[in-house]
Amino acid sequence: MTGDTVTAGERTDGGRAAARGRYLGLVAASVLALLLVCTAAVAVGPADVGLSDVLASVGRHLGLPGMTDVPPLTDSIVWQLRLPRVLTAAAVGAGLALSGAVMQSVTRNPLADPYLLGLSSGASLGAVCVVILGVAFALPAAAFLGALAALVATLSIARVGGTITPGRAVLSGLAIAQLGAAGTSFVIFWSAKGDSYREILNWLLGSLAGSSWTSVLISGSALVVVGTGIVLSATRLDAFAFGDTAAASLGINVNATRWALLGAVALLTGAMVAVSGAIGFVGLILPHLVRGLSGPGHRRLLPLTVIFGALFLVVADTLARTVFDPRELPVGIITALIGVPVFIVLIKSRRAAAWA
Amino acid sequence: MGVKLDRVSFRIGGTTILDDVSAQLATGSVTGLLGPNGAGKSTLLRLIAGLDTPAGGEVELDGTALHGLTRRETARRVALLEQSAAPSVDLSVREVVLLGRIPHRSRLFGDFGGDDDHRVAEESLAMVGGGALAARRWHTLSGGEQQRVQIARALAQRPSLLLLDEPTNHLDVSAQLGLLGQVRSLGLTAIMALHDLNLAAAYCDRILLLHRGRLVAAGTPAEVLVPETIAEVYGVDCDIVAHPRGGHPVIVFSPSSSLDQETGPA
């Protein structure tokens, strides 16, 4: 009896060490893949840039010694155009995926996503108002306020008798998203300068075409600051698995935690939408995909979701700007093509009956 | 020592849910919380779990007033089993039991796969005879297995008080008996809300009987479960006989002469 217990204990200890090793290997492999994909994405485009030129250009700007010379035109394509765009795509993908993972956990809704629940449209509206008024500094703040307002509106509408079912949350999110989209389109038409249609499309479907180092700064700092806070809250997110009462009985201050985390999501989504418009489905697809690799525990899920989110959007944006070269698709078209089938699989899944 | 309820009351809006409930429960005893639907059983459990704050009065655990503790401190002393809870993601049994370690973890990020947490989780699962379930997915378990795993999760909190809200709901009879026997064998102070008077009579040291938010009777099953009191609270007619083997009271209901309600215990 005692002997059996000890053996079982050793076996699971060994199994746990193996699982941890597998996870760390997965993290290392995905970080490596992200670096390779980012480098390749900078090299790909209408003007041919060799991988060695990419590395040399980046190396020179970072002040690394011993870098070969790069032609000025190539250097500016790499450093001024493509690298900021790829880095912005990485930060936005990571931020949106992380937002989705947090929303799915604190609302216990597998369909939660910043786009489906209207946050992205709200953020777009906030951002567009500021862009039209021309106060560039306040852009992320306005997008944050838009996202927060949309979040509060969606959850208030979805709440009936103290409970929010996933289905109702998506329906109210749809209404708020439509309102945000209508508001965004109206503000752009009203300003009536330049190519309104393209600008509307970029805000509503998302586009990384206008990325600059400012975009990198906004999305990157939001990801680092807010994302770190969220990842450090992983244990508290675990506690929500069995619902609010269970979380409270595990010592979690449920309301404070939920609103702090949803506020962080609004901040993150706001910053991402401010630089890229409302890119859909990233927050829906990635957490479900990554859960299959990492398991549902947030201490493993969240870091991997960040890496895969970055990887996903860099690839999607590279497709968006190269598939119909020289024309460019809004990247939201690519993410929707992948995201909608995922959404359908989710609502057809075995527990869909409970979502009414 | 043990649990002390001192003139506890609770209101929602203007409605009184619990009114002036006082009781003293000894360490290591198993107490059954009985009463018709809406009597205030779940509310009282929530107050004892520190999830809600009483409008008046105080809940004390081993001499410490609960309202002076943080939620985390309470969660290290009191564990609650809710009625039929289900996780929103597909957790393994081991992961569910590990949730019980959350109140003991550091706030930031937690202890990454701490061996201590895993050992406590394994011990807890072994205590409910669920060691073989560890790798199973939650959704593949039977109702009785799920409840046993929930008890293991509660034990992983290392509580001094275990609260159970209708733990036998939706269980078949063998799972019901198995579960309540399990609770008794733990030796922990336990309070459980129950619908089945006979299960309460068989497995509880003491009974608290609630009716419309008031404590109408408290004592051993033989003291509390008498035909007059049951008729007054549940509105049903019954006889009490001694269990042929255990000697504890068995309530035999008389369906034909039920008084005026149909909401008797199932």
C-alpha cells in the first residue's frame, strides 16, 4: 500500500517534470519560430530584400559592430516601412489574443473576444474621433475609453436577472459593434476628406498599412505593461473556472478582480485598435488553439497565447500585403476567413446547448 | 471552539432572509442544515463561508470573527462545495483539485507547479479514494465522482470547516450514501444543507432546522425530527420509527394525508 503510493508519487513527479520540459521546449520553439517568421516577413514584399540585408540593416540601427553596408533604399524599406509594420503586427496579435483569453475566462464565455463583444468597434470610434480632431497624443486614450464604454454597454445589455449567458453576450456585442461601426463610418464621412472608403475599411476591418515606429511604441508598451500585469494574474484567472462563487470561496475578490482584468483588456484592446483598427477574431482563435497545446491552466496558457498571437498576426498581415500584390487586403479579411470557421465549430460544439 | 453563530441576520433589499440565527457547533461534528426551499439554507452557508456579510450578528470560527479576516484568510479556513458546479473549460481532475491550493499561493503568478501543492493535491484525492481519477477529464466523470473530486479540492484548501450545499443532488442512492459516509469519515467540522431528512438523520450529529429565515429547532436528529415540527415546517404528515440496524430516526411520510403543500422532500 505504502509502496504503491510512493511509486505513484514518483511516477507523477517524473511525469510533471516531463510536462514542464515539454512546455518550456514549446515556448522556446515558438519564440524561435516567431523570430524567424518576423525576419522572413520583413524580407517579403514587392521590393526584394535579402535576409542578409534585413539582418544587416537591423544590426546597424541597433549599433551592432561588424555589419556590412546596406543600400540606403533597402535600408529605409527595412527600417522605416517593413520592420515597424511587422513589429506592430506582432504586438497587436499578441495583445488581442491575450485579451481574448482573459475575456473568455472572466466571463466564462468561450465566444468572448474583443471584436465579437464590440470592444474593437468602440475603440475604433474613439480613435476615429481623435484622428478627425487631430489630437494625436490622446489617440490610445480615446480608443481605451471607446473600448471601455463598449464593454460596459455590452455586458449591461446582456445581463438579465444577474446572469450573462455566452449567447446573449455575443448578441449584445453584435449590436454594440454595429453601433460603433456606424459611428466610425459617420465620423469619417462627415470629415469628408481624402479616400473615405479606404479609411472606413481600414478602421472597421483592420489594417497595419499605416504602421510606423509610433505604432510600435504604442502597441508595444501597452503589451509589455498591461500584458505583464495580466500574465502575473494567471492564478486568479484559474480560480474563475467554476464560476464566481467558487472563485470567491477560493479567496478571490471577485468583483475587483474581474473589473481590474476587464479594464486591462479594454486598455490593451484600445491601444491595439488605435494603431491597427478593429482586427477581428484573433482573440477568439488563438486561446482555443493554444489551450490544446498548453492545457487550460493560465500560467501556461497566457505566455504561449502571447507568442502565438504575435506569430499569427505577422503571418496574416504578410499574406494580406502579398497575396494580391501590389494591392493590399485589410488584414481583418484574412483573420475573418480563419476566425469564422472557428466560431462555427465552437457554437456547434458539444456544450453549445447550454449557451442559449 | 468550533463554529459559533451569534444572532446572525441577513437582508436583501427590504426582505429578511435570515433572522436572528444563533447556534454553537462543536469541532469535528457534522451538522445538517434542513428546511424547505427558500428557508435560508444556502444564504446561511454563504455567510459562514464569508462570501456575504451578515446584516447583523457575527460568525465565529474557532474563536475568530470571520468579518475580521480577508477573503484569502477565510479561504484557508473554510471550504465550500457549491450545488452542481461545472467548469467552463475542460479541466483534468488533478487541475480541479489544485484549484484548492490557490488561497495558499503567492498572489503574483503563483508558485509554478510547486511540488508542495501537487503533494497536497494528491493526498487530498487519495483521502476521498480518487487517486485513480487524477488524469481523467472532469467531463468524463459521473456525478458521484465529480462530487468526490470537489471534496478533494475542498480538502486541498486544508480547511478547518467544510460547507456543502446540497451535495447529494442528482446523485443515485449509492453515490449519496457513499458521499455522506465520506464526509463523516474525514473527521472535519462539516455543515451541509440537505433536502433529504432521512439522510440528515442517518449522517448528522446535529440538525439545524430553518423555516422562513428563522431557526425553529436545533439538536440531535432524534430531538429535532419529530412529527409535530416536520408538520409545522414542511406541511407534511409523517411517523418516526427507529432504524432497525442503526437506531437513528427514520421518517416515514404519509402521502395520502399530506396537509396543504406538495413541496415535501423528494
